[in-house]
Amino acid sequence: MSQDFAKSFPLKPDRVHEASGPGNATLAAICAAGVQGPVLWIRDAWRPESINPLGLNAFFDPSRLLVVQVKDQIEGLAVAEEALRDSAVPLVIQEISEPLSLIQGRRLQLSAKAGKSTGLCLISEGMGSNAAESRWHCAPLFDPFSEPTDSTLQRWELIKNKSGTLRSWHVRWDTASRRLHLVSPAGE
């Protein structure tokens, strides 16, 4: 992987990050593949879609996934804070349905630091918190040269980074090796 990408991904530990865009769940799954132990995924119970753990099998063993459905985002934030602080779970993923205040974002950061856990908030466009360590925009790309069995080419753009520069990369998940590969953009 390029040195620039290696400075940004995997996500900085002991911090909380954000991902937006139609490919943000893919980034979450790839983050989960990179940690040992259980992964906690927090989501509001009112959401009509659900998580199919078997659909994540291409990334990691779905028996490691703990899905928590909460009444609302306030309850979800409380669960996330406790899980991050406890350090029993190395990665806490939370689907965010409303913008986070600076105080809420800062509380998550303090919990991640105390528990030495990594947090990832899956957000909609424009819902980022100033407290986030980094913010990624993830979207699939059309690739006319890919084989039908290949995973989807993605464009990951680092749009906020407290520890470095902003940049974008084309990435593809290799299911067989369970590794992320950088892909040169067409024409390079």
C-alpha cells in the first residue's frame, strides 16, 4: 500500500472516526476484518433495513459480530460510550441518525481513549462531528475491466483528518485473501 494510505488506514486506534457515502458499511466491514475479537454494531431499532451477518462473511467471521438495536440515538450513544470505555470490544460501529453535538463527539473520543478501543460512526452527508479524528467518504466506482467475481471497486476519500493531509484512493477488497488492495485509477 502507498505510504500515504498506510498513514491513514487502518484507522488510528483509541479514537473515533466517521464514514459517509453509499460505501460506508464496506469500510466498516473492512475495519472489522482488521481487528481480533468481537465487533459491536449499534443501530436504531426503528430502521427498516437490517444487518445480515452472513453477508459479512467475505470480510470476517460473522460469529464475531454483536448487533445491538437501541430505542434511539441517545441510547445508542450511551451503549457506544460504555463499550468503548470497557475495552472488551476492539471496534464499536454505530449508525448515526442525527448530527452529533461537539459534547457527544468528545464523550465518544474520551471513552475510546480510556478503553483503547476504536469507534466508527456511520453518518449521512453533512452530519459529521468536529470531534471526529477522521472522516471518510466511501462510494463504489464503475470498473469496466473487473471480473464478475471481483468485489466492487471503491473510492475512499479522506475528507477530514486531524493527523495529516486529505486525499483519496481507489481500493478493492480481495475476498480470497481478506485483504484490501489499492488500485491505480484508470489512465495511471
